[in-house]
Amino acid sequence: METETQPFQLFQRGATYWVRFSIKGQGQQRFSLGTKDAALAQRLAQQKYQHSVWSADQGLLAGKTSFDKLAQQYIEELLDRAKANPKKAAIAKAEKAIIDRYLVAFFGKSTVTSIAEPKLHEYLQWRKAYWVTGPGAKVQFVTYDLANGKQGRRKVKHEPPHPNTVRREASALRGVLNFAVRLGYLRRGDVPELRLEAGKKNKRPAFTTDEINTILNAALERLQDAFAQPKLRHERVGLYAFITVAVETGMRPTELYNLNWAHIVGFESERGRPLGERRIRIDAYGKGMAPRQMVPKRGAFSAFEHLWDAFVATHGRAPGPNDPVFTNHDGERIGSIKRSLNNLLEATGMKADAFGRPRTAYSFRHTYATNQIRDGVDVYMLAINMRTSVRMIEMYYSDIIPEDRAKLLEGNS
């Protein structure tokens, strides 16, 4: 079905018509027309040819651009968005690092239409070997940008990536391919899928109620031992309060470090009320998210009160709204309690759980989640309050049986 006036050729695969034609600089193009009707196929072929010629002229023909050029455009857009929303800057930098080091290095000048599912699995094997036997095998250090414009350096671990790392990087790849769809280089149905192995659902290391009591009692004893040393006493007040607030709120360590007194909503007005009637809310933010208000358990209030009183004793004034909640002796925001917490956990024999899994400041968040589920708190409500998803709650805490349900399972009334 070809004439001298037709720059395309119709042909059939089975009963369905297809069209093929060549465009200068683009090679041969083939498309299914999705019809068995010859007359309709003729009209659709003409439309497809004209649209393809126009798309090629505009630089929009699928596959015209190479992956590296497309990725660079995507990175530029990410960084532009980060300028308008500084909280996205860290995410944009992380994606840029992934794209530059791994994705562009592997896919390079391949056209986006050539990246099919087999190519993605070839990439996955290449990525797993990158630091072991691949391009990074002999690299000892990598550099990264710091907030002050300088560069940091870290030692390379010559081992395969953790499954969670692979998932984050797969998300960056999807971002580039979805960007290609938005620009018209790919059709939505042509975006290949990288199928990853299911991650291991390890139970998060937490503390029992008795263990928390042991840790807090030890923290108080160490605080009393430091009574004559102002700086050490301030540090240990902060550690005791940090543990209490973390267990009573389930907040992430980063969220706690980011707290200012303005984020403890209602604290000053509630101080004059009886202890059992005090109610506060906390504006928590971290992990690049906007502030979201959460409801703490009542025990958090006394910890904030200790921190308030410690600030007054050290600085001779009440903290202002923009003062950090967790500070060093000089009133500066702290960025970690790792050293002092590790010392406390080692002193109490709590550095690892019964299965040998190391405990960190995050373990107090897991303790909070565990206790709330055992107390019968609705999973949906808990997910909202912890600023996470129901799926994450179910994934890591689905084996926790509330005591009232355990009695039913045991056959007790």
C-alpha cells in the first residue's frame, strides 16, 4: 500500500495495520495503528507521519535526546525548584549525586527509547558491583558539597549497596524517565519498570518499659554525679530530657534537634496548670518535610520543664521563641547526642537488644510506636502523629500484640 506520493508504508502484523517511515537524522520509525480497517489505517498513518515530522523539527521526537542530556535538564529543574523551596535543597543535591555518579555513567548517550527493562536489570547488576569490582573498586574517598560552600570527604565502603539505597536510586531513575514523558520524549506506556527484590522486614530495635526505666534512672544518677560540673551537668540534663521526650513523642532525632521553644505550642501558658491538666502540642519538622503538629504523651511536659529551668539557671533568663530546645552549655543548638547516649547505653548494658541489633537514638521512636500499639492506639492515628505512613507502621510493627488481644488469643476471658 505504497504510492509515489506517500512517504510512509503500511503493513500488517496479524490483522492489525502498522506504519513505517524514515525521518532524516532519526532513522526508521514504526508504529502500530491499532486498526484492521485499511481506509482508517491510511488516514492514521498520514497523521502519525505528519506529527512525527513536526516533533522531530521541534526536538520532541521520542528517542531524539540522549539520557545524559535529559538527565542534565532534569537536574537543572530540581535545583531551580530547590531555590524556591530551600527545604528541598538536600533532596535535590542527593538526586544530583545519584544521577551524576551512577545513572549518567551507565546510560550515558543512550537514547531514552533504548532503555527497556533488560537494560535496567543490566544497570542493576552493574550498580551492585560498582564499589566491589566495578568503576569504584579502586576509589578510596569521595567528596561532597557542604552547606558552607566547602567540600567534605568520606571513605568508600567497598561493598554492594543496601536494598534501601537501591530503592532510593531507582526513585531517581524514575524521576528522569517521568521527566522524559513530560517533555514528550517517551510515552507513558513505554516507561520501563525496574523490578526490585522485596526488602527484609526487620523488626526495629526498641526498649522494654523496664529497660527505659533502667536507662532513665542511670541518667539521673549520672546527672547527680555531675552536680559540681556545670557543663557536664547541662549535657546530662539534656540527655535525660531527650530520652524522655523521644519516648513520649516518637519524634525522630532530627526533629528533636530542630526544635525551638516556639514549636512547643502552649508550653508557657500551661506551666501554671495542675500537672495532670497540662496539654501541649509540638510543631515537628525534619526529613525535608514542612512542620506538622503532633500530640505528645503527658510525660513529655516535665522533660521540657527541666530543659526550660536548666536554660534559666545557665543564662539568667527565660528562653525566647527562637532559642533551641536542646542546647549545649553555651546555648547553641546541638546536632547529636550520639557520644553521651552511647556512654549511657554501654554503662547500662543496653547498647544492643537481645538479638544483637545495635540501638541508637532512633530506638526511642520505635519504643514509642511499640508502646502505643500495645496500648491499642489506632494504626492510622499513630501514623499521622508519627508523620509516617500506615504501610511503614504495619511493615515494622505488625508483630506487636496488644495485651488485651493476647488474652483473647490465650483463651482468657
